[in-house]
Amino acid sequence: MALASLADGCVPSTFSPVVFGAEILSVSVSLVTNYSLDIPDGLMLTAPSPKVRDAKFCNVTVTYTHPGYGDNINVETWLPIDNWNGRLQSLGGGGWVAGRFELSYLGVAGAMFTGYAASTTDAGLGYASDPDLWALTSPGNVNWYLLEDFTSRSLNDQAIIAKSLVESFYGRPPSYSYWNGCSQGGRQGLMLAQRYPNAYNGISAGAPGIYWTNTMLNSFWPEHVMRTMKEYPNGCELDAITAAAVSKCDGLDGVVDGIVQNVDECREHFNPFDLVDTTIDCGNTTAKITTAAAQVANATWTGITSSTGENLWPGLTISADLTCHLPRSAGQVCLATTDCTNGTCTVDHPTPFGWRWLSLFVAKDPNFNSSNITNDELVALLKASRSQYSSIDTSDPDLSEFKKAGGKIVSYHGLADNIIPPKSTEKYYEAVSNTVENVEDFFRLFETPGLGHCFGGLGQPDSLFGQLQAWVEEGIAPDSSPISFNNSNGETQHRIICPWPQKAQYNSSCGNSAKAECWSCVESSAKTEVRREGL
Ligand SMILES: *[C@@H]1O[C@H](CO)[C@@H](O)[C@H](O)[C@H]1NC(C)=O
Ligand SMILES: *[C@@H]1O[C@H](CO)[C@@H](O)[C@H](O)[C@H]1NC(C)=O
Ligand SMILES: *[C@@H]1O[C@H](CO)[C@@H](O)[C@H](O)[C@H]1NC(C)=O
Ligand SMILES: *[C@@H]1O[C@H](CO)[C@@H](O)[C@H](O)[C@H]1NC(C)=O
Ligand SMILES: *[C@@H]1O[C@H](CO)[C@@H](O)[C@H](O)[C@H]1NC(C)=O
Ligand SMILES: *[C@@H]1O[C@H](CO)[C@@H](O)[C@H](O)[C@H]1NC(C)=O
Ligand SMILES: *[C@@H]1O[C@H](CO)[C@@H](O)[C@H](O)[C@H]1NC(C)=O
Ligand SMILES: *[C@@H]1O[C@H](CO)[C@@H](O)[C@H](O)[C@H]1NC(C)=O
Ligand SMILES: *[C@@H]1O[C@H](CO)[C@@H](O)[C@H](O)[C@H]1NC(C)=O
């Protein structure tokens, strides 16, 4: 088809997607020209952020229902007119949203501008960032149809629809199809690999919200700890504890650059209780670090724990922002944020995750009061969550069909993630390794020191998407990936991230620690040259 006629094809009659089990309700089509958008750094997740200028695309929104489900789902796909690169890229959602929200649209725009047909779905949830609007059909009754649409089914529909639109518009199906998402979007990516192994050739799944039934409750744990102690530490105390941990452990990887790679080693050596009574700056005044603050930090790093001391899910790393006061967490949510505006600190719900999951899905009661539950009750709710929702946990380690289909996955997880523990992704990676042979042949996990939740922080792994593509299309597996960031002196630092369980090792005779060439990937069991001053 000649390029000139592509825009002419941007009309409803061009498209007629068919999805088994779905009834197409409408196809809305419009030609968009001179489209411009600035995409902030990091928000393409695993690719560089372009400045979208004067773009021209065919905007196709397919609305459909699964007859009997009473749902109404929109898949929106942007088909570039002038520069299609032959590929499809679908963008994931975030938080409680499946897609078609601000972050997905940034991704869709960036992908379209760089040549991909780009797609996003709302899974039938509309634009709601609060599941209160759809979770229950009535008090006591979960909307299982929408929960299924959200957690799995709409994802495969989206792949089928988007591929069909591409074929109708350009006259051939995409030569390769990719998923790109983080957090909810990372979970969606791994759900696709688990349940719909033929949907995508390559999946980029960052900080995935997998083990959903645990992850949700675990995010409530710091709030719960504060409520049971009835003590709500000032954020400046928690920030001081985090800063002390980062400063003590920064050099463990051989280079003092403001980020901590060896987070587990740091946890073994750093005791937040040693800081109790230390005087710190706290806005316009000074304060002392309280025992309660040390307890909240310690508990957040440990993760949900029963009253008999059994640790039931891993916690965040010691370099995670607990309060979202750090610049890297701008616009994000953190697990232990308190409000001290009136002098006395209080807590609302630091995140929209744990307590919403508890009330709407586990208790199934929008009025369920999570603020005074006991530890034993919380553990019982965790068990109920696991037992009732295993089908949406997104923790199936059997990716053999995906591997057989030739699919490849790159995952990344910030070692300063403020919401989802990196240990969760390690656990999944290990489970897949124990289930499918030679996992590194199709699935690699890159832990990224200094990075917060998905984006923000020091060192966005923005080469990974290109490397995923090279892996899928040319068989070149990513053995490492470069990251760069500016340290507190404004000097640009380069290092590499490695496929877990390998770690980046610094060659101290290399000279300039800011150069990527001074780093190599080594087995993490190998003895690393580390500076242990102060430990
Ligand atoms: C595109 O939009 C920009 C800014 O909105 C405007 O300055 C420019 O003239 C437009 N270009 C065309 C070809 O319409
Ligand atoms: C694309 O189409 C959808 C559905 O009609 C609409 O909501 C959206 O605003 C359009 N996007 C652009 C950039 O025109
Ligand atoms: C510090 O004092 C300034 C000036 O009085 C005020 O505007 C600011 O809000 C105060 N900051 C904090 C954290 O209390
Ligand atoms: C701090 O966490 C560690 C590791 O989980 C745990 O063993 C210890 O009991 C905790 N300390 C306090 C005082 O809670
Ligand atoms: C602080 O005080 C104001 C005015 O009394 C009140 O509206 C607000 O809710 C209080 N905030 C908190 C967190 O208690
Ligand atoms: C929840 O329970 C606590 C403790 O009993 C109480 O202080 C609070 O007002 C309750 N919240 C709601 C929304 O009912
Ligand atoms: C929490 O508060 C609710 C009502 O506010 C009450 O029914 C419930 O018994 C309380 N639970 C505990 C453990 O105190
Ligand atoms: C580092 O600082 C330079 C100069 O200020 C700036 O151009 C660059 O974008 C910064 N790099 C990163 C990764 O923030
Ligand atoms: C470390 O760097 C030195 C100097 O550049 C080089 O000779 C040596 O081979 C490197 N060692 C390793 C293990 O890469």
C-alpha cells in the first residue's frame, strides 16, 4: 500500500476486528495530525523519552463487550502514518488502572512517534483510579467479571484487536509485537507470558505487581505497624534513617556515587535502632529520631510478620524512600507517609493499595475499617486473600509455553523501589528457574540500584527495550545494560546492570569509576572487592 493512501484508510470501514467471545460494539476512527507531546525522562520506562513533534497517526478505538459479562471495554490504538516500523507495542497500566490513563498515553505517544503501532486498553474499568467504582456489584459481592477483565482477559483481547487493526491498516500483521509496562503494567506483562504465550514476542515487565494477593497486603504493613503502635513518626525521622543507611552502604560496591547496590549486605549491617535519639534537621526545627521511627523502618524492610515472628512476605530494601519526600519519588506514593502539618503527626492511608484490597476484595465491604485490625486479623486476611484470589496472583512459574513460542522477557526492578519489594521479583525468577530449563535463554531480570518504583531515582534502564528487541529479532541476549545518572556533585556516572543473580562488579584498578567499562557482571557468590569502611 502506498504511503499516500494510508491516511485515506483511516476510516471505520477499514477495520473489522474479531475476538472469540466478544461482541464489537463500535469502532471510532480519526486522523490526528500535528500531534506534539513532551515525555518526561523515565516515563518510557525501558526506552529513551522522545519529544513528540508534529506526529500524524490514525487513532482507532474499539469498544466491545463479552456478552453476559455486562462489561464495556475500550482498546485504543495509534497507527503512525509516516514512519511505521512494522511492529506493535502495547503499553501497560499502573496502580489500579489497566491503561488509557496519563502514563499509558505518554507511552503510547512515545511508541507511536518512534514508529510503533501503539495500543492501550482500559479493561472495562473506565479511567477509574479507585476500584471502589467497580469492585463490588453490591456489598458482599465482588465483580468477578471485571476483576477477570482487569487481571487477565482484556490483555489477550487487546493483543488480538491491535494486531487485527495493524493488518487491516498496513496490509500486513506486525512482524513483531511487544509489551511494555511496569508495576501493574509489569504484572500484566507476566500474566500475558503465563496465560497467553502467543500474544507477544517480547515482554518488558518492570517492578511487576505479581504475587498480587501478598503484595497488596504487604503494602499495608507499615501503616498497620504505625496504627498498632499508635505512633506516627515524622517523615524527617524516616528520611534521616534512609539517608544514614544509604551513606553507610553506598561504598559497599566499591564506588561512592549515591546509590546502594548491595542492599542485602547493607541490611545485615545497618541497625536503625542505633540511630534512636540522634538529633536531626526537621524542616525549620530539629528533632530526635524516635524508637517508633526505627521500628517503622525496620518493619517496612522486614515485611509482613505474624505475632509469633514468622515473616510472611519480604519488605522493601533499606534504600527505598519510605515517605516520598525524596525528589526521586515525586508524584508517587510511599508506604509510611504521615501528615505532620498541624504539629502532631497522623496517618491516613499512605497508598491506595493495601487497605482498598482488604476492604473491597477480601472483606468485600466498602465500609470495612482497616484502621484497628489486630496483627492476627491481618494474618488471617492475608491467608484469605491468598486462598480466594490465587487465580489472579500472577505467580504461575510455568512459562514453558511462552518459551516454546520463542518469546523473550526482560524484567527490571529498582533496588530503591518504594512500593514493591525487589525480593518478590527475585522469588518469581527463582520459581521460573526451578520450573523451566535454562531460564536465562528467554527471561532475564535486571535489578537496578538507585531506581525507585518503575521510574524516578538514579539510573533509568532505558536501553532495555532496544535490547529486548535485539534479543527477539536477532537472537542477541542482553548480558548487561548501561545506566547513567548524575551524582550529588552533578557529575555523570555510568555503570551497568546485570542479569540477576549476577551483580555488577567494579574494577578498582580501572581508574575512573564513572565509566561503564570499569564494571563487569559477575556471579554474586563470587568474592567482590568491597570497601567496608564503617561496617
Ligand atoms: C503544529 O502545531 C504547532 C504548535 O501547536 C504550530 O506552531 C504549527 O504551526 C503546527 N504545524 C502545522 C503544520 O499545522
Ligand atoms: C483518540 O480517540 C479516542 C476515542 O475517540 C479519544 O478519546 C482520544 O481523545 C483520541 N486521542 C487523540 C490524541 O486524538
Ligand atoms: C519553615 O518556615 C517557613 C517560613 O516561616 C515556612 O514558609 C515553611 O513552611 C516552614 N517549613 C516547614 C517544613 O515547617
Ligand atoms: C528488626 O528486623 C529484624 C529482621 O527482620 C528482626 O529480626 C528484629 O527483631 C527487628 N527488630 C525490632 C526491634 O523489631
Ligand atoms: C490540620 O488542621 C486543619 C485546620 O484545623 C484541618 O482542617 C486539617 O484536617 C488538619 N490536618 C490533619 C492532618 O489533622
Ligand atoms: C475505624 O476504627 C477506628 C478505631 O476504632 C475509629 O477511630 C475510626 O473512626 C474508624 N473509622 C471509620 C471510617 O469508621
Ligand atoms: C474495630 O472497630 C470496629 C468498629 O469501629 C469494631 O467493630 C471492631 O471490633 C474493632 N476491632 C478491633 C480488633 O478492635
Ligand atoms: C546530568 O547533568 C547534565 C548536565 O547538567 C545534564 O545534561 C544531563 O541530562 C544529566 N543526566 C542525567 C542522567 O540526569
Ligand atoms: C581491571 O582494570 C585493569 C586496568 O585497566 C586491567 O588491566 C584489568 O584487566 C582489569 N581487570 C578485570 C578483572 O577486568
